[in-house]
Amino acid sequence: MLTRRELLELVGLSTAYLLLHPLVSFSEDSEVFPEGVASGDPSPTGVVLWTRIEPKIHERLKKNLKVYIYPDLQGSPDTAIKGKPIKELEIPANYINQTGDYTVKFSVDGLEPGKTYFYVMEYDNKKRLGRFKTLPVGDVDSYKLIFITCQNYEDGYYGAFEHIAEEDVGFVLHLGDAIYEKIYGAKVMGRVIKLPSGNKFASSLEDYRYLYKKYLSDPSYQKARAMHTFIYIWDDHEFANDYYYNYAKDYWVSPSLPENIRENKELSLSLKKASIKAWYEYIPSSAVVNFKAHPLEWIRIYRDFKVGNLFHLICTDERSYRESPCPKRYQSKGCPTQDNHTMLGVWQKSWFLSKLSEEGFSWKVWANEVQFVQSTIDGLFGSTDAWDGYSGERWQILEFLKAKNMDNLVILTGDRHAFLAAEIPDRFIGDYKKVLGAEFMTGAISSINASESEWWKRDLPQYKTVDEITSAELSQNPWIKFLNQKTWGYSLLEVRKDYVKCSFYSVNKYKKNPPKELLAEFVYKRGQGLIREV
């Protein structure tokens, strides 16, 4: 009896095709490459490549990892890898070791701008194949990217990643919460988390490493990472929920951490270091770690990417340098100090504004972790953990945009587990005079949303359903044009010289093979406000 693989190969579908072709489901995992392969942080001439070798196999064989780069000539991995590789690399066996949890990460350079490439990683004659795209240079008319966020493994299946793998885009922008540090309890079958420490929250390097491996055990996530180049930033759950930097005590604090860690500088710094190390090991990023420096300089994930003259992507870190938010974080009246709190920190804010000032691009696209536009319901801020709790610094950014006469800012946001489209007004009052840009927020891949948690009922019990609370937010915040708090999925941004278009896709996390559904589609033209097309 023919196996599935043998049957497909008989009709001309090679192993490479099985791994990458978007219309063929691949479920057989490699023992050698248990977490798959990935690429990240593209440039016009290269990319960062990543994989991990199974420790037991490597300790037994101690072989080098071979890497082959092929140009994509006819849009097919089968055709590409039958040709001669344009680059061959070899990673020494001693580079693959316990210190980095047997992960391998390296840069490939010297390639052509705006091209698609396939790569093959080979170890002991076992192969995994991936694809990446370099960034274009010069005059670029159009470009597509996907942006995603929040993928709690326990909360649901990763059907969204199956559809993401099929999209034809330049890269995938991950806005954070690629793991969750706490065990919340599985909501679907087969998604159980058991940390090595036995605790309910990550409390060691091994716990954080375990989480990345568990999340990457999902074949749909592996397929998306093999098919597309990813650009990652982080949000809070890569370390601890709602954390901030206590500048007076010189260490990070999170209200969700156990008290013995929260009140202990040494333990908090040690745990943060563990979370950074695990992120650095498992994320295909060009960020550099230096644990000999001051903690605020251990790693810098804020960075930028340029897509020809079309748009300038600016990625920020809104957790590492922020001060404490208001004491009451949700459904809050705010606090006297929220106009003085910094979200970005002194150095990052200076860098961010300098990047906004760089000319020569049709658009500025900001990879932003938490909601930027104001949102109040019946006089209460929905979240002072977002930019509402840092309103003074937000106002500085708005004033900067107005002074520069900019109306070409597109903000891509995660964190909230909701789809949102909003105009960025020159002021947060009903009769705002000018639109400075647009904010698009993507819903979660799988994490719990408002329709499941019903978070508002404690402080706003007059609203009985998620539809009622959504209607109230839309009616009381006129810059917000769309809000969906009931679904999960991903978003696609198409950038053209004279407009940007954002498409919101819903994918049901409770089903293993769900279809995607177009929720809404919005177009933004400079200074003209949002137009809903679907």
C-alpha cells in the first residue's frame, strides 16, 4: 500500500513541495528539525535564518549543518532546488550546543534585492526547506504584508497560520505575545501546557524554552514560518503580563508576578534575563544580546526596515522602557500622572522621532504594541496599560506629526485581541479638524477575546453583551470606525503610493481546519480619512 508521501511523489510532488506548497497539508515532522526552519529580519541583500537540531541526535552524531540557498526562477521549490545553489554554508557542529538550546541562527548576505529564495537545511542527509524574500529597493509601486498578534497555545488552534502560509506577501509582522508565560488552562483538546518547573508561570530559562518549543510544535505555525520571512517584536507575555520598568529601583516589575519575585530585584532581573535569552534563541531576529551591559541595554529590539521608497517600517518596544501606568489599569478614570509617564523611554523616543523624520518614503508604518488612539466609555479609559495611560507622550507624537505636516502614518497594533480601524485625529475631541494617519489593530491568532472573557461586566455592568459594549465604544469615540471583539484571525496590509488598504480576516480558533472570512476592508488616503470598502 502506498504511503501518502509516495502517492504524492508519484504525481510529481517532491518532499520540498510537501513542505512548502500552500495547497498541500504537511503533517510529518522531522526528527532532526523538530521545530522546523524559519527566516527573519529581511534586508535588501539578506536575511536571518534559523533552525534547531534535536539534542539527542546531535549529541550522538556531532555533525555540521549544511545550508543551501537557491534562487526562485519559476515560482516552484521543485524547480529551484533541482538547480545549482548560489550559496552554500556549513555551520560547525560545535556551534550547535546546549548553551543555545541547540538552536542555530545566522545571517545570509550578498543576495539580490526584491527576490524570492528557497533554502534547504541538511543534517545527516535529512532536509527541511524554507522560503524567504529580500526587501526591494528603489521605486516600489506596491507591497503586501501580514500582521498578527497574540497566540496563546492553550486558547485555540492555529488555523490562521494555515491561511497565512498561503498568502502572497513580502513578510509577516508579529506584534508580540508569541508565547504566554502563564498556564491558563486548555480550551481545546490537545493543547496542554506543563512547565518543567511544575509552576503555573514561567520561572526559569527552561520554562521559557519549553514554551517556545511547545508553540513551535504546531505544524501550521511551522509552515507559516517556513513559507514567509517574519519580523518579530514582543509584547508583555514573552516575559510577564503588563510589566514595566521601575526606574527608581532599577528593575522590571509586573503585577502578575508572584510577590517573592515582584519584590525582589535580583530574582526579577534573573527572570527577565531568562525570557530575553529564550526569545533570542528561538526568534529569527538580528537583535544582539549583551548581558554584561546595564539591564536596559541587554537587548534592543526596536529597529527599522525600508521597502524601497514606498514605506519605512519602524518597530518599537513599548514594554522594556515604559514607566508604571496608572494604578487602576482597566475601566479607569486615569490618574494625575498619566500625562508625564513615558512609554518609549528617553533614548527610544528620540530614535523613534528621528526615524519618523527620515524623508523619501510615501508612508511611515509603525509596528506598535498597544492601542494608540484614545478610547473611553462613559468617562472611563478602557486601558491605561495602552497609550491612554501615557497620554502626554502620545500628545508629543501628535504634535510632532502636525509640526512636520505629516498625514502618512499607518499604525499597526496588536495586544487587545480585537480588530479595530481608526483615524488618527489631530486631537481627541469629536470635531477633530485633521486626520494624521490611520491605526489598524489585528485580532488575536487564538488568545481569548472580549466575547469570551466579558471583561467589562465588573465595572460597566449596564452593558449586557459584547455587541452593546462595542456599540458604546464606537459611538463615544468617533475616530474609531470599526471594532470587532468576537473573532480571531489575521490582517493583511496592502501599501501603494497613493493609498493603503487593510483587510481583516476571521479564522475560527475552535476548529482545526476552518475557512477564512473577510470581516472588513478599509482604505486610507493621506489626510482623507478611512473609507470602508467591505
